Amino acid sequence: MELQQFATDKHVEEALRLFRVSTIEAAATGNLAGVEGFTSSADQEALNRIEVQLKKRFAIGTHVSEHLIVQDFVSRQHYKESLVKKVIANLVRRGDLQQKMQRKMLYRVK
């Protein structure tokens, strides 16, 4: 480490190297789970299972209460509520679902 008035290419390269090493190490140990954009492998598998089940149970062109879907996945299937809501948000963002009636109802588009 050096304290200088201006950063050189050497300083930038070292900063990038340290960032890469620390980020990869944190991701490998699971310490980034919970940080937006990073999920553990177990949570990623759960997200995929929730999405598949949601699409199987929710036919194209039908409406369903978002609250009922969330409660069903949480109480009966024992998924984390945050994961279920994350899947719903992703499906809405992709255009597979639409939220209607002040975001209380979900409509399956695709």
C-alpha cells in the first residue's frame, strides 16, 4: 500500500486483483448470500423449483391471488416467503406474470 497524490496503473491493477480475490472467496464460502444479485446454490435450486411448480399449477390466462400463492408455498411446501416473492417478481419482470388489482392478483401471460 502506498499513499500518493495520484494512482498509477500498478495501483489500479492491485485494487482489481484484491477485489476479485475477495469477491470470489466470499462467493465460494456463501458469504454473499442475501446480497442482491447473489444467491446460494441451495436458494437458487429452491427458486428454480418454485418457478417450475408455480408454472405447472398456474395455467396461462388465469388469475390467482398473490397472497394465496405465497401462503401455499410457505405453509404447505415450507419455502421461504422471500424466495417465493423473488420468483414472482422475476416472472413479472420477464413478462410471464402481470400484477393486477393493486398488485393483489396475478395474471399468467406466458
